[in-house]
Amino acid sequence: MVATDYYLIVSAVLFTIGVLGVLVRRNAIVMFMSIELMLNAVNLTLVAYARQFGSVEGQVFVFFVMTVAAAEAAVGLAIILAIFRKRRSTDVDDASLMRW
Amino acid sequence: MWFWLIPLLPLAGAAINGLVGKSLSRRAVQFVACGAIFAALLLSVASVWTLTGDLDAIEAAPGLTIDAEARSIERTLGVWIPGATGSDSLSASDGALDVTWGFTLDPLSAVMILVITGVGFLIHVYSIGYMHDDPGFARYFTYLNLFTGMMLILVLGSSFLVLFVGWEGVGLCSYLLIGFWYEDIAKASAGMKAFLVNRIGDFGFMIAMLLIFTNFGTLNISRVLGAIETDFLTQTALLTAIGLLLFVGACGKSAQLPLYVWLPDAMAGPTPVSALIHAATMVTAGVYMVARVSPIYVAAPSAMLTVGIVGAATALFAATIGLAQKDIKKVLAYSTVSQLGYMFIGCGVGAFAAGVFHLMTHAFFKGLLFLGSGSVIHAMSGEQDMTKMGGLRKKLPVTFWTFLIGTIAIAGFVPFAGFFSKDEILWQAWESGHPWLWLVGTLAALLTAFYMFRLVYLTFFGKSRASEEVQSHIHESPKTMTVPLMVLAVLSVIGGGIGLSPKFSLVGWPQFEHWLAPVFAPAARIKEALAHGAVHQAHPSAATEWLFIGIALAIATLGTFLAYYFYRMRPELPARIATRSGALYRILRDKYYVDEIYRVVFIHPLLGGARRLDGFDKQVIDGTVNGAGIGAQVTGQIAKMFQTGYVRNYALSFVLGVVFILWYLMVR
């Protein structure tokens, strides 16, 4: 049986990559992909612990997370589409009207 | 006893004229003002009459304290500053200040109120004519009444603090009246100068009051003076300090060296003001005060001697300046300073009654002289320069004769008033062992006779040096102005009849010194107590007295003759002497450059310091306050840098925050 630690490490790495992606990339769609990556990394953690303790609750929670991720992606992409239609650009830095 | 109303009547007149005077007719205003003073005069006469009678017959009333031995009646009107016990008690005050509004009537204040209301009334009547065409008619009479009320408070006050109220009040009114024509900046500045120099004196007075309070526990005058006799005779240092500080106040108010500089400038005010305030009443407040606290000075011989020396020096100093002045009012101003010096010589050698006597006679003839000069100025269409006058004798007969009487009085000729008072002071100076003071006083008397007759000759004799225009307008003044002149002239003649020492008094007239004896009895007792070791000097012979009288008359005659010589017989001489002695003449004419010296020594550094402080205020203090505002602004500028508008930056903040929390939880 593979030790839980390894799953956690993979999950952590995935999460970090996701975070960096959100911070560094300028394309809005890529930012969303990174957010999905972060959510899935969390899923992995939950499943790993579910396997370790032999309980089903972790796996049930994963379902919830996936649902939320899907809904959020739908809404977010709709917003990006609306902005893109106005500005013809997916660059997040262009939406900086709230500066001083 | 209604004498406490005496100060309040003029104050009421001032209130009426001040509040509604502008809408009243001229007649109404003058009626209110003169009526108030006349009522005060009648009340004063009645009160003094009661004082001469049997004091024990007066029925007791709450607030009334009668001391038959000191011949004083004190009337309290209510508490002003409630201390521990609510009355001016000497002992149980626990350091708390008790002051009641109280007025004391005794022989000394009786003399003063008669002079103030009497001469004041004459001057009010005179002002009706003099100020007739002035737009500020109501304002003038308001101030004049206010002044009279304050002066009466000063002389009747039974507590140092009440006296001080009057003291400050007359200083204020002096400022208001000197700067009456305030649109002229020079006149307004003269008023300011008077007030500021007065304040310097008041500073000394206040410190003296502090000393009195901390050592005696009360500010009630009679209690303080009584305590000196019983408890404080040995504390010479304290009494000397108090005496000198009070005298500083007197120097300011009564224009002695070095605080006399305001009085010549004060001639910027209307001439009746000069007559009332700067001849008859306000400037005599210092003399009154010194006489009132005579026990302090008798118990502190060095302070008393200082008073005498300053008085003598001032008398001579001012007389020398008066010699070289061209403005008729300036000559009279310096003459006033000089005569005040005489009064202080009198007080300085212990002859307080003589000093007060000279105060009274001076009020008569100096008031007369000022009013007369006002009449001259009025006739000359406002001209005050004597070199442009001349020959007014024929055209202004009443003015001329009354003025001449005043001049003879001030020069000290028998039997006019000035002779008796001046002679008595000089005699007492010699008698009490101060020959130098006598000498200085006699010299000043010589100069007085000289410059006064110089004034008369330049103004009234010779050919007129005025322009044709001015000459055509010369006319004698109206009755409201000439009648007071005549009354004062009569007083200047007979005033001396009240007599001072036994050798002069007329049969049946009460002797002045005898009248004032109860007031100065404590001082006399202290003098006895302090001299208990020394040999009592033998009483000088009558022959010596007559010798001194002869000297005084000879001096007066000499001064008059010199004036006659230089200004009637050889009128071209003064101009020649002036050019020949160049610098000396200029020094006298320019008043020894005292004003300029004061400007350089005191005013410039003070102004410089004030400017520096102002700069400090603007730069440092305002800078700090403004800096606080600027600091807030800068902080805002820095803080707003965080609002970049970039979503990714905000996301970065999230991440950093989460990292920090994780780290914190792990490390803890």
C-alpha cells in the first residue's frame, strides 16, 4: 500500500502550481484553469485521507467540491465571455479601473 | 450717610450719555453730564459738612464703620471677592483673599472729592463751549463723566483693590480722552503711549499689593495702616519694598522720572481734558496714594527719601525743558510734571499735608492755566505755537486777566494760593534736614516763574505774529468758557487763605494741616516711635521762617524780572542766545532726547523680540499644527499605493496572508 504521505506531497505540489498559476499568468482562462487545479489538489488530499482512515466521508466531500467547482467555472467563464465581448482582450491587468 | 453715591452719580451720567447720548440733543447731553457732577458736588459738600460735625451723633447702620479718632466713616456695599470669612479680616483668612466694595470718607478723601467734583464741574461747564462744534459731543461727555466717577472711586476706596479699580479706570479714560480724535494717528498713538507707560507703573503697584496681601493678610487700607503701627514697625525691608513699588505706580500715574514721557504727548487731547486729567485730578492720584499710605513711608525712611529725591529731580528736570518749548500746552505740561515733583518733595520729607495742600492749589491754578490756554487756542483758530501769537491782551481781556492771575499764583507770589503751598513745602524740606532738596526746589521755582511769565509775554504782549487770516477771527470766548476761568481765578487767589501753618491762617478759617491731622496722626506717631533715640531738634525761630519766605519771594521776583527782560525789554535776545548756545538749546528743546533714548533702549529690543516671537509662532507652532495635517496627507499618499486595481496583486495579498497565518500556527 502506498503511504499517504506521497499523495499529500503530490497534492501540495499541485496546489502550489495552481497558486502560482493564478498569481503569475495574465490570461483569465489560464487563471481559471489554475483555480481548477487547486480545487482538484484539495480533492486528492481528501481522498487520500479517506483511504487512510477507511471512511467514506472524505470521498463524499469530494463530490461536493467537484459540484462547486463546476458551478463556479460556469459562472466565471460567463463573466469572462461578457468582459471579452466588451474589451476584445482576456488580459486581467486591463480590468484595473478600481485603482487610485 | 449717602456719600457712597458720590462716585456712582457720574458713572450713571456716563451710562446714560454712553448708551443713548447719540440720539439726545446737545442740551440734554450737557445737562445730564454737568448735572451728574453738580449733584456729586452738592453731595460732597454735604458729606464733608457732616464730617466736620460730631461723628458720634451719626446713628449706626449695617455696613457703616465710624472711627471718631481718625475722623473717618467707612461704608461697605457688599462683598466683591469672598474669602474665607467674607469680610476684610486681618487674621482668619487662611490665605484667601477677602475684598469688599467699600468707601471711606475722611479728611483726606474729603479734600480730594471737593477738588474733583468742584474743579471737575467747572471743567464740564467749560467743555460745553469748547467742544460745541465737535461731532463726538456725547462721547466726550460720557468719557468725562466716566473719568470723574473712576477718580472718585479711587479716592474714596477703602481697599487697595477698590482704589486700584479707580486707578486703572482713570488710566483707561485718560487713554480714551487723549486719543479722542482718534482718526489722527498721532493723537491715537499718544493715547496708547499714556496707557502703556501707566501700565508699567501699575505693574509696580500690583506687586506692592501682592506683598501687602501676603504679609498683612488683607487689602483693607485702614487695617493695613493700623497693623503697621502695632506689628510691623521693625520690618523695614518689607515696608521699604512696598513703599518703593507703590511709588513706581505713582511715578507712572503722576508722571515723575522716568515715567513722565506720556504727559507732554497727552496734550494731543482736547484742552479741557488736559486741564481736568493732567493738571487737576488724575495725575494727582499718585500724590493722594502716597499721602494715604503715609505710615508706610514714615516707617521706611529710605523709601520716603527716594520719593523726595525723585520729586526734586523731576521738578528741576521738567522745568528746564519747559524753558525751551514753543507749544503753549507743552509748556504747561512740563510745568505740571514739575509741580507734581513739588508735591512729592513734600511727601518725601514727611510734610504730607503740605504736599496735599499744593495738590489742591495746583488744581486751581493749573486748571485755570490750561482752560485759559484753551481759550487762547480757541481764539487763534487752533494755533498752539506761541511764536505765532502775541498781543492778545487787548482782544481777550477776560482770558488775559484770569491767565495772569494763574501765572502769578504758580510763580508763588503772596498772597495768591501758590505761594502758601510752595513755600510750605520748601520750608519743610529745609526744616527736616534736606537742604539739597530745598535748593533744587528753589531753583525749580525760579525757573517756574521764568517760563510762566515767558509764556504770558509771548502770548499776550507785543505785536501779533499771527497771519491776517487768523487775526481777523480772534474773539473772546463764550460765557460757558469764561465763567469757569473767573471762578478758578478767584480760587487761585483765596485758596491759600485756607492757610497751612499758624503764621498764615486767616482768623476763623480752619487750618488745613489741622484738618488733615487725624489722617496723618499714625504717621506722626510712627515718626515719634522711630526717633526714640534721636534728639528732638529745637524749633527754629520765627526769624528763620521769615527769611525763607523772603528768599522764596525774591526768587519769584527774579524769575519774573528775567522773563520781562528777555521777552519784553530785549526780545531779540532769546533767539540770539538760542543760536549761540546751539547744542544746549537743542537739548532742552528736544526734551533731552529721552523719548529717542527710550525708543532705542526699550522699544526697539522689545519690538525685535516680539517680531522674533511672532516668527516663532508662525514657523514653529503653526508649522507643527500644519505639519500634523501634512503628515496625515502623506500617510494617505503612501497608503493609496496599495490600491493598484490589479486583481493579481490582491490575490497575492491573500496568499501572503494565508502563508503568514500558517506559519504563525505552526511556530506557536
